[in-house]
Amino acid sequence: MGRLKRGHLIEAAIFVGIVAIFYAYSFEFNQTIEIYIFGATAWPRVVLLLLLLAALGNLYHQYRHGSESQGGILGAAAQQDGESLMADKTALLRMVFVLLTPFVFAFLLRPVGIYFSAPFFIALVMIMFGERRWKAILIMTAIIYVTFIGLFLVVLNAPLPQGNISPFYDFSAWMLKMNTQLRGLW
Amino acid sequence: MLENFLAGTYALFGDPVTIGIFLFGVIGGMLFGAIPGVSMLTLAAILLPFTAGLEPAQGVMLFAVLYCTGTYGGAITAILFNIPGSPENAPTAFDGYPMTQNGQAGKAVGAAVLCSAIGGVASALVMMAATEPLANWAIRNIGPPEIFALVFFGLAVASSVGARTIWKGWMSVLIGLLIATIGQDPVGGINRYNFGLIDLAAGIAFVPAILGFFAVSEIFVQAEKKATGKYNAPAVSMSFPSALELWMHKVAVLRSILVGFFCGILPGIGATLAAFMGYGEAVRWSKNKEEFGKGKLEGVISSETANNAATGAAMIPLLALGLPGGALTAMMVAVFQMHDLQPGPLVFMLSPDLIWIVFAAMFYANLSILIIGVIETKTILNLLKIPFQFLAPLILMLATVGAYSGRGLVLDVMVMFIAGIIGYVLRRSGFSIPGIVLGLILGKIGEQNFAQGMQMVHYDLWTYFSRPICTLLIVAGFLTLGASVYRAFAPAKPSV
């Protein structure tokens, strides 16, 4: 096994899997283009081949040297070490929530809309970043929400997701109506 | 040149809206560059969709100003927190952070202010003189084969930046190239990898991907530091270096200007390579090499002069050839495209006013680093007292609107958060985010020009390589790859 760890094998398996899936899917668009003999598949398949070679080379490097950095790499000092996160189960669980919350927020944008979901999302992010003072959470949520609405709805009049389920859609409609009335005052 | 520069200056300062945008860029770039956890790229990515509502010259100028001031701003986080605002600020942290730990933060920041301004102004002057002749030359000598060769060379060099190993550097670039194949192919318009989703037929939009890989993944990185208790706000002091101290490093400044400018011209990683080369040369020529990395002022001076000297140089491949030199200049390509413009030699003929507003703005932005930088740095030090838990939701909300507003698709918000998660995981595993983004941006350009080039030479590789510039760049690219292959099989040792 050399200096290989389970994480290295998982990493290699993921990349080989990606290459396999993308290669298999490339047959879906394997059509000839009259003006270009290489067609639509040549470029992605060359990229996939190179990615496979690089992934195998990476595995070989990890077999020989583990996770050590190489000399001559510019900017690698900015990379961080993630070992401590895996050791701390509470921190790991918290990070899973941190990673999932924005995704759930994005998923809810279509049915719920941004006007209703934003304050909850803002407060939740603060809590996930370790803020526990309820007064601070409420005040900062209000400030960020008002700033956000003021900038994007009132000033820029940017089209934002409104939701498509009642009562969330009704709330968005009410916000937009208020904005129209506010603009009518100017 | 002087006449054009004055015309650009008049256009810049003759309109209150343009002045406002210029000042916003100066202050915003420095501010976002200097707030830990975000960078000029975060602000640029957030602003990108909104530039559609600006005049083309205002949009491009805003990004050029952000590039200059943000490169300087990133030095502040590198010095104070050991968090380089962008890869080009990484070597600044080598000596800047030890200086902070030694209670000399003010001296390091002061040197960064002055040297960023000197490097940037010198670079802007050379850029003004060199870009237009190069663009005129490019019209006659640069075709699709040369542009493909440049992209190849740029990506070959980019693979050795920011990743933990050469292998991961290559994989990062290839991941970006693979993402770029999603959507219609650039020759026949055939849908590729849309996995049945109609919205993916147009491909992965740059803005959500860039927002995800940079802004959102950075939030996740900071969240991890909070979760593991590694997030520290440092004690800050302000005492700028004396004029004598700076004068003593005049040779280092001059050397870094030269190094920075020549590295900056390379498409792909100009400013990052410049900063490391500037730092490396300072170490190489120093009689006290062992003092570097322990808080030596010359380390900060060399790195910051070189990376700002590269900002003007990076505009040359962008404006003269249409090739971005880094993540921010890649976003500038998107600004051009939003206004139905294509950066490259033709811009000089079709929109000379735009070019000279950008040149003038970059010159004055670098000058303003000196003036506003000193004042704003003190303000930033106070802003740094705002806890990150209050900045994070604001940044995420801005990013959400930025991703959505481009095409009005919730899918783009999802793409952004998925890119954020992927970016975070890949960063933890030692992959290079700038490499992925450059692969993503240069992928389509590379494929399109390769196809056009092959059609031009009727698929005859001999004709392809009989073009001297093309051959030179391809050979240089292969030499770069050869050198990295050699390093890839060399014994592992601590990175630079």
C-alpha cells in the first residue's frame, strides 16, 4: 500500500468514476460535424483521457509520498490542512450543516421565494458561524435583510425569485406591491 | 500616447457617474481585498451581473480598478492574518505575517501600500506604451492557431500554481476544462453533457461558477476554521516604515518591477508567478538569505511590487489578444461579452475611448493606493473588528442575487452552491481553485481556436507548426509540462 491512505483511494475512485460517467455519456452526442472532422466528442474525450492519466499519476504520487506537498509549487502555502476537522466529530457535523444549508436555501428559492426565506437563512448562517446571542442575531438579521431589500428591490429593482406556493408567493407579491407604492411616492 | 491618456483622464473625471464608479472600485477593491475570507474576486464576482447595466467603458474600467486595488488589498490580509487575499499575495505572507507577530504590522502594511503603488504606476505606464503596438502587431500575426498555442502555454503554466502537487495542479486545470465542455460545442452547436436539463444547454454560466468556487468556498473555509476553533482575529498596530528604510530597498523595488512586468504578460497566472518570482529573486540576490521568512521587510517589498507590476502587464494579453491572465481578467472577458464586445486587437479600432479610460483609471487607481490606501487601511483595521458571523450571511446573500440575476435561473444559484461545496472539498484536498477557473474560462476559447486553426490548415499539422509563433508557444508549453513532469517524479519536499 506504500503511503496510501483510504482517503487517497476514495479520491482516485471518484475521479475514475467521473471519467467513466463522462466518457459513457459522450456517446449521447457522438455525432459527426460536416465542417469539422474531429466532431463534438474529440475535445472532451482528450480532456477525460488526460484527467484519467493525471488522477493515476496523483495516486502514484500518493503511494510514494502520501499527502506531502511538492517543491516548486507556487501558492501552495495558502492551502489548509483538514486533518483536525476529521478528528473532531462535532466540528465535522457542524460543517455538514454549513455545507447543506445554502443548498437547501437554493432548493427552496423556487417554491418559497427569496423575500420570505432570506431572513431565516441569514439568521441560520449566523448561528452556524457560532453566534448564540439572540438579540445580536435578530438585530443583524434585520439590518442585513433591510440592506438587501433596500439595495436590490428598492434601488436596483432587480428581479428576484418570488416563489410559487401560497402563502409565500402572496408575501412576495405584497413586498413588490409595497415597493411599487414606495416608488410612486418619489 | 499623452493625448490619448489626457482624453482618457477627461472621460474618467468628466462624468460624475464614472467618478463614482472609479471611487467605488478603488475603495471596494481595497476593502474586499482586506477583509479576511473574501477577496477582490468575491466583490468582482458579485458585481459582474450588475455591470450589464453600466456603459461598457464603465464596466471594464471598474474591473480594471478592482484588479489594481484588490491586489494591494489582499496584501493586508496576508500580512495581518496570514490569509493571502489572492494567490498573488501568498509570498507577501511569508515575511508579512511574521512581521505582524513581531509587532511590525504597520511597517509591513506601509511598505505594501508604497510598493504596490510604485509597481502599479510603473506597470501602467509601460502598459500604455506597449499594448496598442502589440495589438496592431497581433492583428497581422496572431490567428486561431497562435491563440490556441497561447491558451495551451497559459494552462501548462497555470497547472503549477496553487495546488499541493503538480498532479493536483494538472487535475485542477482539467476539471475546469471538463466543466467548460458542458453545453453546446463551439463548432457544430451540438449539446454536450446537459444530462437532460434544458437550462444546461447553454453551458455552465461563468458568474455562478466563479462565485461558488471563490466566494462561497471561502465562506465554507472560514466556517471550518470557526468550527475547529482556528479562526483568530489578530492584534493590530499602525506604524509606517520610514523613508530611509524604503530607500534602502530601491534595488529590490526595481528588480521586482522588471520581474513583475515580464511575468505579468504571460496568460494564465501572470501576477501569481510575478509575486513568487519577485520574492524568489529577492532571496537569491540577498546576502542574508536566512532572514527571509522570519519577518524581513524586503520580502514584503519584493512580493508586493512584483504583483502590482503585473497588473498592468496582465492587461496586455487581455486587451491585445483577448486572453485573460488570471481569474479577475477572466471576469473582465465576461464584462466585454455582456456588452457584445470581444477583447482583442479589434477593440483598439472599434472602442479606443474604452481602452484609454481603462488605462487612465488603472494609472490613477495605482496612485490612489498611495493616498487612499493609507487612510483606508486604518479604517479597514476597524472594520476587521466586525465578527465574521455577521459578514458571512451578507456575502452569501449578495452572491445569491449575483448568481440569480444573470439569467434569472434558480439553477444558477444551485450551480453556485454546488461549485462552492466542490471548491471547498477540492481546496481541502490540495487542488487549485484558480487552476479550475482558468480551465473553465480558457477551455471554450481553446477548443474554438483549435477547431478554427485545424480547419484553417486543412488538418495538416506540418502547416500548423510552420507558423513560428505557434511553434514557439507550443514548444514552450511542452517544455513547461516537461519541467513539471520532472518535478512530479522528483522526491517530495516542502513547497515554496
